[in-house]
Amino acid sequence: MNNGFSTGEEDSRGHTDQTCCLIDDMERCRNQAGYASYSKRIQKTVAQKRLKLSSDPSAQHIYICDHHKDRIQSVRTKRRRKDSEDDSNETDTDLHEFPDLHKLGVSALRRYKRHFNVQTRQGMKRAQLADTIMKHFKTIPIKEKEIITFFVYRVKMGSNKLDQKNGIGNDTT
């Protein structure tokens, strides 16, 4: 079972001559059925997302074509992303890794809050403060290409302050 879809590896019946069991927008799909099955869980997702898909009651099986499988999976993926973004103006968060702010101390979180003037309630717990700050952190726009270009320039020019502090950039060796 892969993301709610049966891969068919556990199913020994051959069904290459069968067509998709779905009715798409009041018309029966004529694509060849794959190994993915239209389970109760998938039916629930289709109903929640108001897709115009339904199972044909005259079909002798519950296998669907790859087109419908991909369509349903993409809707499920979009739903997960929207739920995790909490309606903020974020870009695709799956591409970026964010630091775990829950590991920071309360003083560091408060310093961030003061620096960026983030509005919060009085007396918030550390976890709540970290969640609020993480939402703000994700909304900060960054120009990745510009930052990487500047970093490479600084490294090539030998003007990295951290290396100079640690004595790495010094020619006294």
C-alpha cells in the first residue's frame, strides 16, 4: 500500500484488459486500469475535495488508471501543504528546511520578537512563542541567489570575518 493506493504487488490477479472504474464528470473513463485501487480512504479524499469522480457501480473491480491516481495524489499533497501553512503568504515550505526554534531559550525567542517587532500576547509559554516566531520567520522574504553570490564573493575575496577571528585567514603560519 503506497499513500492509500494499492500497488498491486500483493495482488496476483492480472487485470490488464480492464478499464478504469471511475466516472469522471459524468463520463466513464476509458483508460486502462493500473494497479492502484479506489479504496474507501481515497473515496473520502475525493468527496472532501469535491472532485467530480465516482465509482461506476457496473464495474467489476475497483482499479483506477494512472491519470486519476496522479490527480488524486496531487490533490492530497496540496491539501497537506495548505494545512501546514496556516493561510500565510508562504512559498512552498517543502523545499526549505527551517531551524527548530523550539530548541532556543526563552531569552533568544524574546530577543527575536523584540528585534522584528512581532506582536504576541503577554505571558506566552515557550512553545507558543516559538510557534508564533516560526510563522513570522517563514514569511521573511529571501533572495537565495543574491545571498549565495555574495557569500561566494566574500569567500573569494578572503573577507570572511569568522575565518579572520579564528585565525584561519591569517598568513602567519
